[in-house]
Amino acid sequence: MKKIVLALAVSFLVVSMQAQEKIMGFTEANAARQLNWEKQFDASIKASNQDEWMKFLSSHPHHVGSPQDKANAEYMANLFRSWGYQTEIVSYYPLFPTPKTRKLEIVGNKNYKPKLQEPPVAGDKTTEQTAEQLPGYNAYSADGDVSAELVFVNRGVPADYEELARMGVDVKGKIVIAKYGGSWRGIKPKVAAEHGAIGCIIYSDPADDGYVQGDTYPEGAFKPKDGVQRGSVMDMPVYPGDPLTPDVGATKDAKRLDRKDAMTIMKIPVLPISYADAQPLLELLKGQLVPPSWRGGLPITYHVGPSVEKVHLKLEFNWDQKQLYNVIAKLPGSELPDEWIIRGNHHDGWVNGAADPLSGMVAEMEEARAISELVKKGYKPKRTIVFCAWDGEEPALLGSTEWVEDHQQELKQKAVIYINSDGNGRGFIGASGSHTLEPFFNEIANDVMDPQTNVTIKERHYARMMVRADAATRMKMLGNKNIRLGALGAGSDYSSFLQHLGIASMDIGFGGENQGGEYHSAYDSYDLFVKFKDPGFHYGEALTKTAGRITMRMANADVLPFNFNSFYKTVNDYVNEVQALLDNSRSQTEVENKMINEKLFVIANDPAKTYVPPSVKGLVPFLNFSNLENAMVQLKNASAEFQKLYGKATQLSTDKVNQLNDILYKAERSLINPEGLPRRSWYKHEIYAPGYYTGYGVKTLPGIREAIEQRNWTEAQGNIEIVAQRLEAYTGQVNAAIALLK
Amino acid sequence: MKKIVLALAVSFLVVSMQAQEKIMGFTEANAARQLNWEKQFDASIKASNQDEWMKFLSSHPHHVGSPQDKANAEYMANLFRSWGYQTEIVSYYPLFPTPKTRKLEIVGNKNYKPKLQEPPVAGDKTTEQTAEQLPGYNAYSADGDVSAELVFVNRGVPADYEELARMGVDVKGKIVIAKYGGSWRGIKPKVAAEHGAIGCIIYSDPADDGYVQGDTYPEGAFKPKDGVQRGSVMDMPVYPGDPLTPDVGATKDAKRLDRKDAMTIMKIPVLPISYADAQPLLELLKGQLVPPSWRGGLPITYHVGPSVEKVHLKLEFNWDQKQLYNVIAKLPGSELPDEWIIRGNHHDGWVNGAADPLSGMVAEMEEARAISELVKKGYKPKRTIVFCAWDGEEPALLGSTEWVEDHQQELKQKAVIYINSDGNGRGFIGASGSHTLEPFFNEIANDVMDPQTNVTIKERHYARMMVRADAATRMKMLGNKNIRLGALGAGSDYSSFLQHLGIASMDIGFGGENQGGEYHSAYDSYDLFVKFKDPGFHYGEALTKTAGRITMRMANADVLPFNFNSFYKTVNDYVNEVQALLDNSRSQTEVENKMINEKLFVIANDPAKTYVPPSVKGLVPFLNFSNLENAMVQLKNASAEFQKLYGKATQLSTDKVNQLNDILYKAERSLINPEGLPRRSWYKHEIYAPGYYTGYGVKTLPGIREAIEQRNWTEAQGNIEIVAQRLEAYTGQVNAAIALLK
């Protein structure tokens, strides 16, 4: 009896191991090997490394041009070298302005004395390094010396100006004050300038990341009253990187634009301030009450203004070139050295930058170290692994953009995937990326355990989605644990890979239990991080495990684990969305025009308040979606057929597998339109782009969607045809892959 | 040619006048006469009267038991008499507690010195009458002397305690602090006591009616930092009126309960405070952050507590009987003196009570005066008009409840309708009531012009609904201008008429452009009112015109303008709602139970925070709605048939018309269940009641709906049968009306 029982147990074990061993793109034998390496990888990960490296890297302010920025690059390069990587520091020389004069006054009011400084916090040593810090400023603001009445513009996005127009408030010749949030910060002065404002103040309202959200530093992680969010206001939705060298690397001798011709430099002066400095300015504002959704958390009544008193804003910058230090560390592939798996995170911070970016950077370093341990034990990545530590992400994705522009021909050929991370902390996995990667990523999320609970990061993600959903969504979602990848907009170093070159990309990180208000302030310190963001670096380890698996599976897959079905389904959702957007716009325009004609807006308005009714809008035409719809049907059929055949791919000859892999990772390139998007040709991906008026916020099918939003029907129709052509080209690649498998 | 043109013009005029002259329940000839009287009525209305009366009536605090309360009753009675009304002052003698001791301390903290007083405001004379004011207190709070840790309970409704239970916070033996709003205030200490709290503090958060909402008094109408909302915390969802004399008038020699047996007196001490007094208490609270929806507008981080420090609350009251002065003024009907049209508003205020209640009271007085002018010119109401000015509404609807209980036999026979108003101000018509009255009310809303715009109050109401609606609702609503009557819950003097006796009732008033934070505070003054609430009393005039028309058309209709179709449709909506409530509860329970079993709530929770998962709930059964559904079909058919025949009603013989009218106004009585609602037999209407746990908030089909909400399936089934029986009885009345018309 005993023997039989044992045999049964063993066979059960074998079955369950086999079931486990099926991983996308690997033969069974290779999968078993791969999973074994991953186990050893996990076992070698040490949280204490991340702690030690963060302590050093965050020990002094390390913004572009600072001594610590260079020291950090060298520190990391030495480590990568010590782990056996072919490592170089690659420098570029972009324009990087730093503040010379920052003056903010209420004209005729001597009592207003804004601090414009972040005082040290007891018990946090690095907050005392005020002499080394860049003070609160917005990089690529214009120089300016302006005095004018102040107007509150909420988040400063186009819809806010429509609302102001309804109230009869014009910002022409005024200085605007906007709350941080609701859009990428660079949108605020851009839209303000479009409306004729001559200056822009941005402040951190306590409702967004101050005492309203939680206890302030040092009791909690939220923004104290004098905390200031630094940040770039370059017009990155037009192009990121050095404003003087669009599309080419900012090498020493690159041809440069004249500064006055650089269209991404902001047109008006912009200054970020704390809520303590903002409150007296907001108290100057008269005029109508703000709409309820505009209110902040200060103990005042918010008005739109304008103020009676004038505000004086004077800003001058040092318009210098600064040297960037990208660290590039390669582990050449044993079989396919010209297929590159690129993993990156930036290393520059606005001040001490513990959470942003070092929490992600040290996780990446630990991946590199742990892989080097495996290599010592015989692990051989088939493909080349490239670890990158980018400089100058904060000002404008400078380091990654210049490197990608500089190496674009090589990258178009060799780059299989770019895997990005940035800040990381306690909580839940968050992932965005090319939707061909969704099943692959889910497989990995199912293999990594959450550090705090006894479930996988996928299970924990599902639990959160379910708990946060409303009743109707819960019913629909129940049992469906698939993690939907978000679409990539802008905000970190994947932009040039994905949106300029069409390299399939991912951006991952943990968060949700790491909230705070330290972002881009002097309080983003090591002390705050280990107290509030990821004590013990357990989520640093989880990021290492997750991103490490992505890197290693991509590096060693027999057949690259891209999935066209997943791409088709997602794009199909986007097509349905833009069609619904057009239809809703049509019916809403009809109803609103009737309401305007019947004067309902005027009649409903409080006559004691100024109200300028909206104008009747042109009717929304029907557009011809047939080419796009036909392209989608072809894509659907081809994708379904390919995925049916995918299981056979590992049985192909080496030569055919290599051809297939080439198609698989280059398929994303066919989504690139060489002409680029309207009015911003640098952005060439027809499925994903940052919003022209949202910044970070992604716009999918951007050419179509933004044209509909801007009511430019000719452009919308034109872009429907462009997207249809790109999808036809993409389907061509899928069909070529099918041909290899038949 | 000229002659012909003229003839055409005249005939057009006649047609359009005839079209106008069709008003519900009047023969054409009588309609023309009625409309002519209404024109004269409008012409005689003077805003200056309302101004003058409000100035006098609000000149001193006029709460129950104050000299001004009595003086006001006499002032009004004299006016009604001078206008020819048979007028009497009818007194009752209810229990009305006033504060003797109010002590609030932080134990061991001498620095906390709450004001518990509302300081005078410069430029507003009556705010200086501090010696005459009742200070901030909650009437019918228990006496008490308690010391305990403090817990923040948000609005203090049952859902808030469920949330606290999830955080592992128990209020047993604690003092709770709750924000005003979100429920009737009496719910807060009641639910607190049910959960074991020993004291309750209620404060006015600036997010609700202070600086967050708008400029504070005297710059604007919102609550200054020391403003306090007084108010009753009697358990009125059980029964309103004198706690010692339920169901009978509190006459001098009425039999009274012992105070300890009066179940509507609150079980724990309760004190309302200002936000200035509340902030230091809220700052004591430790523990978890409040859920985002619980946050208020103070410049602090809100925590749930408990506090480490103890709070000491000591309250003692004078438990006295006080004399009430209801003014009852009658104009006997010329033809049907035993059919009463009753119009009422209360006259007592918590302090100077300009907006609440005098703005409605003076509009009613002007109705009475203007009607008396018509009477001098020959106008003869067929039915008796009764104008009422109630005392003691603020503490517990005392005056109206005692009068209705005292006269219940007569009212059941004679009362055709009760028309209520209370506070009134600039803005939009708001109307709630028995749904048989909806078409009648809409006809009137179409005949009254809005004072600020060139449209009717109905058009303006429609404009607002459209402008405020989301896109989907706008599309559905476009062109449908019908004003839907709200359902009556509690909160003013209609309760005993409608919910105790089944007298069809309405409650109307203007508002929406009169926002402020003066409610039940010393700042509800004449000065504030004429500056911010209804400058020029133009909406006072509009209320006079609207309520005056309701009164006069009801008084003179040949056939009473009740509409059964409208009642059917509304109740049908309610039946659909409770069925959907049950179905949703069933599917949500299923999903939530699965989520609990899979530990999703625990997995999704931040392990750094205490979390107590909810327990699996019993499954929700299917209930038998067939009797109710059959009753609805019968009601639908009968109502449709009656409304088809209604046009013929004016042609009936006088005797038959009288019989028909008797049926029409008594039909609502058949909705009365003599046994009353579960656990609160005073409330007998099976369609409308105040919520047992919401207070003001109405619950329609209360017996069914609250049983489903409380998961008491046996009670729900029983109440389905009761409602079905009441609707069958109602349909019996409709059929009797049809028989008269056939």
C-alpha cells in the first residue's frame, strides 16, 4: 500500500509541476529550467542592498548638474561593472535652466512675505541641505517680470477656462493661480498663455496632498505647509528631451536650435509655491464663488477673482547646458546578441529623490546584481540584457530621450522590449504597456507573491479592484482576475521607446499604500521613505522579482511572448470608445443647442451673478469608419488564427523561429506613422500618446480622439484612414507570422 | 378688409382666452371668473406688507415660551381679525425643556474654553439680544454628566457605524462627535445611544454651511465660526408633538405620560456646537484617518479617534410645560362650509427666525389679506378657508400636532387639503405632496411668473432641472416640463395631517438662490434675510401667488382637482423601486458573501490598518408581490377610467357632485392603516413616512422598504399585503367615483 500511495503522490507532483511549467514562449524543458533560475533569483534578493544603495544615492540632492548626480552615476556604474556588466556612462548636453531670481509680491503690501523655501524638518537630516537644493521652481518657465491682477483657474485645463468664460472672467493680461493636479503641470501655463495670461503660479492645495489627505510630515507623509512641488513645465506633449535638439541626440557637437525657436519652452513665467505662500494670494480674490468642484482645502472661501491688488512675479533663469550621465550596462546575449531586452529607471531626483526615482532604481540594481549571481552559476540569457540608469528624467525625460534619439537606427533593429519603472512603494501592482504584453504580464503576476499577504500580486490586485468597484461592476468582474494593462501616456522614460520608435514597452511599480505629499519636494528623503513608503523595502523586493522575471523571460523565451489577440481586443475597445465619443458628442450638441436656443442656461442662472451663455455649436457629422472597421475585422481574424497556431511555434526550425521572433517584436513598429501626429510629429505611435491638453493623461487612438474632442471633423476623418492603414500594416505582420507557422 | 382682419383677430383672442380658461375642476364659466379673481388677487399683493410684518415678528427672539412668541400670536390674530377672519388663539401645554447647565471640557486641559455662545455681528442689531436668546442646545436631549473618550462618527447614521466597525472602532461608553447634515439631527444621538455611546456632540462643519460653501456672515450668509445650529433631537420618527400626550391634544387637563415613559425623549445628553468650538476636540482624535467622504472643511487631518484625553459633557434642563399659541383664522365657505381648505405655516423661531419660519409666514398672511380684499369686492369661497399660524414647530411640530390630534374627528370629515409652507427665499419653486395633486399643482405653476426672469415658475424649474442634469438625463427630460412632486417625509407641520390622518397635503416654497448657514442660529435675522435671502420680498410675493392659487382654486373648484392617474403612476414607481431594492439586495448579498468567503476584503486591506471584515449575510429570499401587483393593475385601470370620465363631472347634479367631491378628498384616507407602521403606530400612512433612520428623509412604501433595508423578510412580506389591501380600498373609492359618473 505504502508504495502505491507514494507513486500516486509522485505522479501528482509531476502533473502539478508540469502544469506550473507551462510558461508562454518556452518549450516545456526550457520552462522548467527557467522557473528553476527564477527560484534562485528570488532566493538571492536582499532588501538590505536596496536600503544601502538608497541611503547613498539619496544622501545629497542629485538633480541634473549637481555633484551628487555625477557621483551617483559613477557609483552605479562601478556596481554594474563589479557585477560583470559591460558598462559605460553616456553623456549628453541639454539645455537645463536653474533659477537665478524668484520674486513674488503683492504690490503695495509689505506684509506678504512668501517663504519660497522648504524649512528643514526635525529628525530628517537631508532636509537641512538647503544650500545644495534647487529651490522651488518650474524648469523651462520663461524669464519674466510681470505685475497684474490675479485670477484663480482651478486646475488650469481648457474646461476650466470654459467655465470662467461662462462667469464672464477673462485672464487676458492677468496672472493666473492654479492648483497642482488634474493634468500634467506643464499644461497649466501652456493653456494660460493660450488664453492671454502673462504669468502663472501653481500651488499645492492641501486638499490634494496636504493635511486633508493625511497627517503631514514628519507625523505623516503628507505635504507640510511650506512644501513645494518642483517640476518641469516644458511642453512635452509636443516633444520631450532637450528643447534644442528634437529628434537627434544632444551630443556635444549636435546642431542646436536657437533658444527662441524651441517651441517646447514655456512662453510665460511660472512659479510653484506652497499652500502657506498661496493662501494670502487666494484671499485677495474677489468676484464669484468658485464652482464646488474647484474648491480646495484651505480654510477660506475660494473665489475666482480677479483680485483688486496686483501681484508682481519676477523670474530669471541661468540658461545653461548641463552634462547628463546615463549609465548603460549590457550583458550580451549568448544566442541572439542583437535582440535587446532593455530595462530602465532614472536616477536623477529633484532634491534627494528617495521615492522618486531611487525606490525604482535600487530595485533595478538588485535585478542586475541577482542576475549576475545567476550568471556565475551558469545562467545564460539568449538575448542581450541592457540595464539603464537615466539621468535628467525630471526636467524632460532628457537622458532616455537623447539616448534613444542618438541610437534610433540601432534600437529600431534590436530593441525587443523596454521595461520601465520609476517610484515604487507599498501596495498593489500597477502596470501599463503595449497590450500585446498583457497575457505575458499576467502570467508573471501570478508567480510573484505579495509581501504582506499570503496571495500573489495578481490575487491582491483583483481583491482591490473588487473591493473598490461599485455593485454593478463587482457582478461583472467577479472571478475575472486578469490585470488589464493601462495605456502608456507620458511621465517617465518609456516615451521615446514607445511613442517615437514603436518599441513595445511596459511601465510597472507598486503603490497605493505609500501615499504622501513629498513628491518633488525636499521631503522626498530616505527618512520619509523608510518610515512611510516601503519600510523594509519589501515592495522593492517584489518589484525586483516582477521586473526581473519580465527581463529574464523575455531574454530567454524560445518564442517571444507577444499576444496579438490581446492587442486586437484592446484596440477594439478604443475604436468603440471613439465611435461612442462621436455619437455622444452629436446627441449632446443637439440637446445643448436646443437648450441654448430656448435660453435654458440663462433662465436657470442666478440673475445676481454674471453669466455668459455658451454659443450654439456646429452639428457633429457622421464620419466614415468603414476602412477602420474592415481593418479591425482583418486584425481580429488574423490574431485569432495566429494565437491558435502559437503553441506550435517552439517546434519550428531555429531559422524560422528567429524569423518569427523578428516579426513578433517588430510588429509594434508598424503602428508608427513616419509623419507623426498632427502638430507634433515627434509622436509617431497611432495607438498611444500623451494628451495634447492632458499631458500625463494618455490618449488612445490620439489622432482620431483628439480631433473629435477639438471638433475638427476633417482631421478626424483623415486620422481614421491613417489608423486603418497602420492596422492593415500590423495585420500584414500577423499574417507573415501565420505563414511561418503553416 | 379692415373689418375682416379685426374679426379674425378677435376670434383668435377668444380662442386663446378659452384655452387659458380651462382649469381643472371648474366649468368654463367658473374658470373665467376664477381667473379674473386671481388677477385681482395678484394686483393687490404688496411686498412691503411682508417686509413690515417680518420686521415686527423678528424683532426679538420668539421661541416657545418667550414674550415675543405670545406677542407675535396676538399681533397676527389681530391682523387676521382686522381682515374679517373668525380668529382664535388656540393654546396647548406641552413639555418644552430649556437649558439650565451646559458644560463642555477637555478633562485636564484648561486651555480649551469653548464659547458656546454666538457673538453679536456688527451692523445686525438683533444679534445683540443675547440675554433674550435660547443659547445653542438640542431640545429633548437627556440630562447628563458624562466623561469619556471622543470618537468621530461622521454624520452619525447607521452606515457610519458599519464603517467604524470595519475599522475596529466601538463607541460603547464613549462620547461621539458628529457633523450636522446627512440625516435629521435627532437620528444622530438615537443611533449613537443604540451603539452604546453615553454622550453626543453635534457640530456644524464649515464644509456644509460655513466658509467652504461661501462667504460668512456678515460678508455673506454662511455660518461664521461661532454660529450654532439649535434644534430638536426628539425621536420624531416615532411620533411628533408633545412627548407626554401622543395621539391626544396637550390640553391643560389631558392625561399625560410620566416623563420617564416618553419614548421620544433622547436617552443620552446631546449638545450642538460651532466649528470654532469643535476644532480643538477634533484635533484630540487619534486612530485611523476618516474615509475620504467623511472629511470636513476644517484645516486639520480628520481621524476617527478615539481620543486619549477624556471629554466632559454636563447638561441639565428645565423640564417645564410651556403654553403654545396657535392662531386659527377661518373664512366660512358660502356653499360647503364643512369642506376645509387649510393653509398653514409656523410662527415660532429658534431665535429671531426671519427666514425660518417668518418668510413663509408673512407670505401666508399676505394671502389672507389679499383674499379679504377680494371678499370685499364680492369673492365668495365655496369652501371654508382656514389660515393657521402654528406655534412650537421647532421643538417638535408641537402646535400643529396637538391641534390635529385634538381635532382629529372633525378633520377626518372636513379637511380637503392641508397646504404648508415654512422658510422661503430667492430661487426656484420646490413642491412636495400627495401625488393626486401633481397635475393641479403644475397648472398653477404654469400661471405664476418668476420674479427675476420673464418666464413662469414652471419654465424656470424646468430650465434648472435641465441645466443640472447629466447628458443622458437631459436627453430623456428634454421638453418634459412637468414638475414632479417630491414625497413628504417630515420636517414641517404637514406631518400630522398627512401621516396621522391621511389628509392630502402639500408643502411648497422657493429657494436655491438663498443659500446660507444661518439656519436655527442667532444670525437668522431680518438684516441677513433682506440682504441675502429674498431682497425686496419678490419670492415672498411669488409664494403668496402660488399658495394663494392653491387655496382659492381648492376653495372654489366645482369638482375637486385630484388626479388618480398621477397617484397610480407614482406608486407604481415606488413598487418598482422596492422590487428592485430587493433584487439588488439579493444579488449584492450573493457577490459580497463570495467576496467575504474568498477573503477579498481582508486581502485588499492595508495590513498596517486594523480591519474587521464584514460577516456573511443571510441570502435574500424572493417575496410574493402578487397581491400588490394585482392591486396595482386594478388601480391603474380604475384611475384611467376615472380620468377619462372626469371631464363630465362638472355636468353632474349638485347632489352627485357633492358625493363625488366627498370621495375625491377622502380617497387619501383609505391609505391610512389604523394599526400604523411597525414600531411607530402614530404614523399610519402606508405610502409616505419619515425614515426611521433618516428622519427628514422620506421613505415611500415605508412598511415594505424599511423592512427590506433592515432585512426583516417576514415583516416585508406582511407589509406587502397591508399595502395591497390599502390600495384595494383606494381603488374601491375610485370605483365609487366612476359609478357616480356613469
